[in-house]
Amino acid sequence: MSSSVASTSLLKHTSSNVPMCSCGNQAVLRILNTRRNPGRSFFGCPLYNKEGLPQCNFFKWSDSSEYKEQALLKREAEVLKKEEELKKREAEVLRQDEELKKREAEFEKRELALHNDHVQFRSQEADMLHARKLFLVLWLIAIVMYLYLILSLR
Ligand SMILES: [Zn+2]
């Protein structure tokens, strides 16, 4: 099997004391998160079956400080990654919030413009009404003067 050869050569590169699990694979370091053993690291099968459980029941505590450090580093990296993701999501939310505010401002601006248009229209309407009244008054004056002229010429 070429894969087992590859994993044994990898094993030599990483650490000489990584055990093999019952299915013959290089065991992986995991961290327990139980109340009895919080943060304690152990070696387990690297493969998972369809139920999401380890493929074999291999289990070995890895209490040597080297492994503990490795496990802690791994967990720290995971925490950092999660933090990074959280920050990314936060930034995304902030961006969306900004976008929403921008759209709101745009909407307000448009509404204001509409309002201004309306006001302008109303004032134009008032001007027109005023002009019409003025025209009517002038007409009346003209008619009165005309009648006066006719009457005075008799
Ligand atoms: Zn296994």
C-alpha cells in the first residue's frame, strides 16, 4: 500500500512517537473537552465512518509535554481561525449596515427632492393663479374704462 508508506515517512518527519491506530493509520492528536478531562489530549483514529464516529476504537492519552503543546497549538490555531471568521462576519455585518444607511440616506434625499419639487410646483401654481387674477383684474379695468368711454361720448 503506497498510502501507508507515505504516512510512515510523514511520521518519521513529524514525530517518532505517534502511534498507529487499529486500522493501521497514523493516529491524530485530538483534545478532549469533557468536564473530567478538559483540554487533555489523546491519540485517536484519523478516519471517521458514516456516523461521524472514529473508524476504530483506538485511544491513547498523549500526556507527554511535546504532544500537549502540539495539541494546544492546534487548538489555539483553531480558536484564532474562528476569531478570524467572527471578525470577517462582523465586518460583513458592518458593511451591510453601512450599505443600509447609505440606502436610507439616498431614500431620504430622494424624498426631500420630491418634497422640494412639490413645494416648487405649489409655488408655481400659486404664481399662475396670481397671474390669472391679475389678468382678470386688468380685463375688468379695461371693460370699465371702455364702458366709461362709451358713456362719456354720448
Ligand atoms: Zn483507525
